[in-house]
Amino acid sequence: MPANDVLRWAVPVGSTGLTQVVIDVATTVDDGGVQVVLRAFGKEGLITRHPTKQLADQLLTALEQ
């Protein structure tokens, strides 16, 4: 997906894949090293954000390794 200065992925979630979570990963470099900013957006609504949170946590863990 197009985005300015970030890597952006649309990840299908669920058995049908009709629901998507959009993940943005941005990096900045300064004197202290590289900082990674991860943002996740989903359409679950305000009551449950479990699929978005779970996918964002998994991606962040993978990026840290």
C-alpha cells in the first residue's frame, strides 16, 4: 500500500481474510541508534481490538529479534 516515509502492509485476518489490519513501520536514525515506530489500525471497533493488538505484538516481537 502506498505511504510516505513508512513501510505499510495490509494483513488479512480471520478465516475469510475479509478483515484487514494495516501495519505501519517507520524508522528514524539519530545519535542513539535506530528507533522503530509501529502503528496498527484495524476495523474491529472500540469494544474489541484483540486481532489488531495481537498482530501488532507479533510483528514487534519479530522485528526485535
